Amino acid sequence: MDVDCDGASDSAGKSSNDPPGQGVTTFQDDMKKFGISDLDANLHSYIVFGNEDHSPKFKPQDQGMEPFSVMAVECNGKLEKPDGDHGHNDNDVLYIGYTGKDAVPGKNADWKAKKTEDFEDSIKSICDKLVAGLKA
């Protein structure tokens, strides 16, 4: 799993160790409706999921995933928080992508949060509900 820290503040905080990091994301226009200029990897834990440029091609929207849907990433049987300089090399990464509009925090999220924990707290109820819906 490759980890990049693109977006606002790409050279500060936990994103400062991502040499190929870019100062913008392709989501700038989308983020304006939430009152911010762009995603910030130091605040918003986000995943760019899909592969339309290489083989095999995968477009999450074809499976019912909406842009900005909540996802969970498990590495080696546990949730991890890698940074821009530390990905995960083993072949044991599980991406859990939730489908439908209920998986999108939208305006309910605290996009203007000053700390990651505050942003994550703002989407916790959505995450908890989605996780509870998983069947063993």
C-alpha cells in the first residue's frame, strides 16, 4: 500500500516526510461546498481508491461507492495509520469500501477541524453504523 500526503499542508506535520507529495488534490472544487479549499492529509484521513489508468481497471462508482465514502483499511489484521514515508509492503491489506449515500459524511463532517481527532470524531457515528452493518 503506497501512502501519499497530497493536498493542503503537504509539507507540514505528518505529511512533511512525503517527498513526492503535491500541494493540491483533484478534489479542490468538491471541498469548496464544505467550506475548505482542499483536503489536508494532516487533518482528513482519506484514501484515493480506484484504478482507471492501469490494469486491472477498477472504478469504485461501478460498485455503488460514492465519492468521499467512508472506508476502512486493515493491514495485518489491524487498522493502521501510516504516514507519507511509511506505507505497508506485505500482501495483507484489506480495503472495506462502503456503498450508498449513507456512507458519505458530507456536510455532517467537521471539514474545518483543526485536529485529525476532531475530524474523525465528527464522522464516528457514520463509521460505527457502517461497521455494525457488516456481517461475519
